[in-house]
Amino acid sequence: MKKDIHPDYHKIKVVMTDGTTFETRSTWGKEGDTMQLDIDPKSHPAWTGAGHKLLDMAGQISKFTKRYQNFGASSK
């Protein structure tokens, strides 16, 4: 491995939006720094799934299901 090309990998403290904290290793900041998150898996809909709805527009899911209902079934 080449010397002096890798970033410093150290421990930092991460504070979630609800105030909970944990310690991890990162290349961000300096040893002992605290990272305050604005969004995290507990609050952001992309991770929580909040507001996600499966809409069957014009029966597309029904059509797909009907078309491939016997896919993989053996015919004798």
C-alpha cells in the first residue's frame, strides 16, 4: 500500500434528530468531533416509508398480475 494517501480514520460522535447519540469511526472532522444530523433514518420519509402508497393506476398492477400469474408453472 502507498503511504500517506489514506485519510485519517478516527472516532466521532453522531447526534440523531431525536437527541440519541452513538459513536462511530469516520473520516469526517477530527477525533472527538460531534456531527449533528438534520435528517436521519428515524425522521426522513425516504427511510421510514411514511406517506408511501402503492397506487394501482388504471389497473396496471392487476394487469401485470393477471398476465404473469402462471409464470414458472409447468404445463403438462
